[in-house]
Amino acid sequence: MTIQEIYQRAIKLGIQNDLRGQTVVKRKLQCVNEQYKELSSEKKKEFDTEALTNPFSDTRMFASDPQKQIKRILAGIDMDTGEVMLAHELSKDKPIDLILSHHPIGPALAGLHEVMDLQAEVLAQYGVPITTAESLMKIRLDEVSRSVSAANHSRVLDSARLLGYDMMCTHTIADNMVATYLDKLLKKEKKNIERVGDVLKILKTVPEYREAMKQKAGPMLFTGSPERHTGKIAVTEVTGGTEGSKEMYEKIAQAGVGTIIGMHLGEEYKKEAEKHHLNVIIAGHMSSDSLGMNLFLDELEKRGIEVIPCSGLIRIKRFTTKKKPTTKRKGKKK
Ligand SMILES: [Fe+2]
């Protein structure tokens, strides 16, 4: 596969696994295209044209030659200069063709907040009025925009460029894959779920979470207790950039949700969720990020790309390579 093909595959999988549904995402892309057409030539110069075909601002490719064939990838959750040096060292034996990060880098980090409207639309599916969800999310989205604005966005890209490496980051596309995976798993196990403890038990059957448990980072209950009823379960805190608005918990509870599944949760958020009697199950950060990346990386490995995991990525494959059938020689009958 070329870098371009990997990137296109990532976007396609991100759209296919978006909790809002493919139609909604494609319609939004269409809107962006229409808005772009209306812009003045001056404004067009400032516009991120990547957004015309890629609805995920935190998933980007940084390649000198998008047509370069990729055979070996160094993939991890956070890829910084240390990981670029690691790629350089590992390349001495066999070349690394691409450095793949889960968390956004460069302009993908600066644009992280742009994917957060996804959360408002997903919450609307669970019954929060879309207008409330959008208003609260807008406040939080601006907060995130300001907080990432001061970061040294291009640091790792500069390191990669100096050593001649191409990079890519696949954030929301992979998080969408986790969200859909968990959503399907919980729907499949619906008849076995009554209490919060049942959900925890089911999550602990996922190989990445099982592995994380060995590292003391498995699924945990942040609020509520295992004996409590789950009520309506919402997979809301898994995709859509980063933690949403803590003011949203009141609205989520009012919408009839009893249990939330998330990746990580800050203390202030925990207190707010507790205040509104929500059970919050935190599946785990590195393990959930690994799950999403694994679902994506399987698609690449199936196509013959070798993946070297690093930086917190718990690599678990969900496919087996078919062995070529061995042709038996016919023995002479005695
Ligand atoms: Fe993450």
C-alpha cells in the first residue's frame, strides 16, 4: 500500500464506524464543500482544503511522497522525537517506512477541537436536545481550541523531516472504531446486562482490556457501584477528540441515561457525573486507544504491511494469516 492508500483507508474506516452514521458524515462533508465554494479567494487561501475530503481534522498525513510504498510501520499512541529516534535506530536493521501516531500531531493537534461537534450529535441520539448539546459543546470546543493553541505542534514533524521520515496520525478514525466496537459488543450482550458489574465483566473479555488489567490499567468504575442498575447505557466518552463538557452530565441524566462508558475522566468531571447519579465506567485510555488502532492496523497487516508497536500500543491482532496449502506428494501405492 502507498501512504496515500493507507490515509484513504483510514478516512473510509472512520466514516464507516462513525456513531452518527455514514449519511450524516457525508452530508456534513458536502456542506463544507458548499461553504468553501462560497468563500472569497482570500478566505480560500486560509482554508484547510484537506477538510473537503476528510471529515476528521485530527487525522492527517505528512508525507513527502504520498505514492511511496509502505512495507513497515512504527506505530504507537504518542509519537514524539524519542519515537522518531527509535525509528531511526530500528531502521538500521530494516527500514521503517512510516511513523504512525494515534494522538494528533502538527496541524492535526491544532485542529483537535474541530472533531468535537461529533459528541453533540451522538448525545442527541441518546436523547439530549441537540440545541443544548451543541451550545454546551461549543463552550468546551473553544476551551480546547485555546488550550492546544499554545502547544509546540510541529516539534515531532520537524524531527521526522530532519531524519527523512513520513508521518501520519489517526485519531478520531481509530476512536470511532473503538466506539462502534463497544457499541456492538454491548448490544450483542444486552440480555446479559442488568447491573453495572455486568458491563465491567463484559469489557474485561476484550483482549486489550484483559492485557491492561495485568498492567493495573484495566476497566474501572469511577462513579456508581457494580450492584447498581445500568439504566440506559451510552458510549459517549470514547470518540470526538477529548473530554466533552462537564455541564453535559446533568443533561445526559435528564435524557434518561444511567451509565456512561468512557476512556478517561478528570476529577471535576467525575464529581459532576456523581452529582447527577450517573455510573461512569472508564474502560482505560491506552487500552482503548490500542483497541482502535488495532482494528485499523489489522486492515494494514492483512495487506502485507509489517507493524512494529511502541509507545503504549498493546498490539493484538484479530485475524490469522492463511497458510498456503501444502501440496501433498502422492506416494506410490505398494
Ligand atoms: Fe487517547
